[in-house]
Amino acid sequence: MPRWKKPTKEQVRELRQVLAERARHGALRLPGAVVEIRKSFGMTQEEFAKTLGLTRRQIGEIESGTANPTLETLEKVAKLFGFTVGFVPRTPREDEPKSPLAV
């Protein structure tokens, strides 16, 4: 499998801005965000896992959406990119029933 080409500093800066904007609008979901963060650093899953003190399998499961990561793991990923973990309001889809707790 080909290795990702390491992005330039300018590309990383632009990617961070795009990701931050998507996060502000609630349009950034965990699996895709982790893939984009990893790729923005030009890292393989193995390299990314080593940086975070995780296994390649854990990264693969997070990226595929099959993992149930701990808060500690989420904080490690978020910190690497300058994000924090928190609640983000979401806009329900039209086909989704409204929550009885919605205001």
C-alpha cells in the first residue's frame, strides 16, 4: 500500500482551519476526523498509533467506526491536533425523529 506523502506546513495549516471550521458547525464526525487528522500529518496508521501510544488495530477500528474509544484515547487524538473533546450540538436529519428532550 502506498505511503501518504507528507503535507507541507501550509497544507497542514489549511487542513487544520478546515477541520476546525467543520468542528464548529458540528460537521466533523469521529471516524472521518481521525482519518483526516492522521493524513494531514502524512502518517500511516502504524506511525499515528505509535505517536499516540496506541496500537495500529485501535486506530484502524476508530477510523472504521467500529471502536468504542475511551475518553483518554479521544483526548490523545484531539490534543495532537489542538482540539478538545466536548459536546457539539448537532442538527437532526429530516428523517430522524425529534428527541423528547429537545427544546
